[in-house]
Amino acid sequence: MSGPMTGIRVLDLCSMMSGPWATDILGDQGADVIKIEVPGKGDHVRELSNQSNGMSAMFVNVNRSKRSLTLDLKNPEGVDVFRRLVATADVVVQNLRPGVVERLGISYDDLVEYNPELIYLSISGFGERGPASNQRVYDSLIQALSGLTTVQAGSDRERPRLIRTILPDKLTAVVGAQAISAALFARTRNGAGQHIRLSMLDAVLNFLWASDMGAYTFADKEVPLEEDGSFIDLIYQTKDGWITVATNTNGEWVAMCKALGHPEWIEDERFKTPAGRKANINERLELIQSVLHEKTTDEWMQSLNEHDVPAAPVLKRGEVIKHPQVEASETLIKYHHDVAGTIQQTRVPARFLGTPPETPRGAPRLGEHNIEVLTEAGFEPDEIAALADKKVIGTEQDPVPA
């Protein structure tokens, strides 16, 4: 694989979403990512619904550009194999429950003697300390404990609501990939590896503080109950669908009033200033909605674009992939997977003009690269055969060498 991460080897001990997508991002950028999986079982995500020839869509989407090695890390010989692999690696990523890697003997402290330059990322739900640190974690729990559900509700007084995508998992993946990149950059300067600890809770709280925790930013001021926002969101119904229109500046508000054919709103005392528009938000949004249902989405988009008003049609997922902007950006790619068939996914989002990544390699079959990976690490054919005989590695795909 080519790309800015070419030459970096990552050992991926992760399952589900947060860890696997973090390493997937690095793999898309050229890193050699070796996914370590339980023999005969693999990542739970392999078993999810929406499959093509036994490959689930979610697994294919967050584990592309990787190789799969099945290795029993509960077996001391499996740990020895892993330590030999660590000596050839740059990065280890794990999202096991706190304490598990210590019991297995594959924690950062266990491995650093085999590779002093190792970058080791530990992803957890709530962190290593505290009353929730050993709790099983899923995305909804982080949304709840972080306050994200009340942000989504619009007010502390309203029923909390989940965001209907696993945002904490995905956000943690992106933060994790960036943290690894930063640690690798630091290593080029000081020659040292390091242990990075990242919790989903910390990632989400940092994310929220940028714009949603203003009431708690000035520590010496009394914090009131969160003010109610509007319970009318910025999704408006048109004659034939839905549209969103957003105006933040005075100029945008004026332009929108003209585009909607209601210039009298410009002089309305309730809406002349940003403060007034916020104080009278429900009245303002109700007025906008009362007008937008009169014409089609395309008609309004033409008028709003002519007046340079930020607006977009609200698309269904099946419409997104056919939208002219998505097509013009060449965001979606198709390629052939030997098992799953034709795959459609997004390309690598960041376009590196100096070190362009290749088209992502399809997600691996369970244990597909056992012999390949171990051979590269210096294992002899008889060693590999012995490991397979003792079930230290799996024999899911490749024949064991004679």
C-alpha cells in the first residue's frame, strides 16, 4: 500500500468500531495493518447482518486495507509469537477492557523491552480509573454519561435523545488515529516510543466543549440550568420534500429574507440583530417554515443560491450517493473483493497530493494472512506448522506449509 503512512506497521488487537476504524484510517493512508483475531472466531463484527458471501458490510467498511492473523493470546506460545511481531512493528492498538492486556502479558510495559520505540494506544470506554472503569461499554452509555443525549434533546428540561449514529465510537477512532500520527511524529524527533491512553468519554467531552459546554467554561461564574433552545430545528418542509437553511450573519439573514420574498422581515424589530433573532427563535423559524412549504425544494434552492444563502436539500441515504456534488468530488469508489464481490465505499477522505494513497485493499478473510505475516517476521515453515498443530494460530484459510 502507498500513502503517507507507508513503512509503518500496526498490530491491531481491536474489535467492534473505535479501535478497528482508527487502524483502518492508518491502513487507508498506507500503513501495514495486521489485524490479530481469535482463531476460528474473529472480530464479532464479522457476524453482523447485511452480508455478502459471509462478509458483513460493517466489517468490510472498517477493516479494509488490513491483513488478518489468527493468534491465541491466551496461550503463552501465542504471546511469544506476538512479542516477536512487536519487535518488527511501530504501533500496537488495543481496545480490550482495562486490565486484560496486563493479565495476558501484552501491556505496554510488557512489550517495550522488545521494542523501545513502540507506540502503544490503549482505547477504553471510561478510562482506567474510577467507578465505571471496568464496566462493559457501548456507544449509548458514553452518549448518556457525557451529556451528549441532553445536547441532542435541545434542553436539560426535555427528554434526552441518542444521536442515531455511533458518534462516540467513530469520534474516538478519529482522535486515536490522530494521536498515533502525533506520537509517530514525536518519535522522529526524540527517537522514543510512548504509551497513549484514550477513553471514549474523554474524546466526547473534548468534542462537546468546543461548542456545547459554554455554561461551564467560566469556572468562577454560577452555572444556570441550561437554557431551552428552539424545539424547531433547521429542517423545513417544502412542497415536495425537505430543505435546510442556515443564517448566522446579518448579511445572510437579509439575503434570505429577499430570497424568500419577504423583505419586510428585514425591518422587523424582533429580527434586526443576532441577539433578537436568538431571543425570538421560535417565531423566526415558524415564519420561515410558513413560506418554504409553498414551493418545491429545487425552486427554493435556485432562489437561495442566487442570493448566496447557505442551504441544502435534505437527502435520503440512497439519494446522497447520486448527488451531483458527491459525484463531482469522486467521493465514492468501487472495487472488486474476491469474496464479497463489488464493493462501494468512500475513498480516503484526505487527498494527499504528494503521497497519494492507493485504492484501499478489501477487508481480509479470517486468518487470510497467517503464513504471509509470520514468514515476514522470520518464522520458518516448520515453526508455523507446529504453531498450527498446537492451535496457537488458526488454519482458517491457508494450508499449513509442509
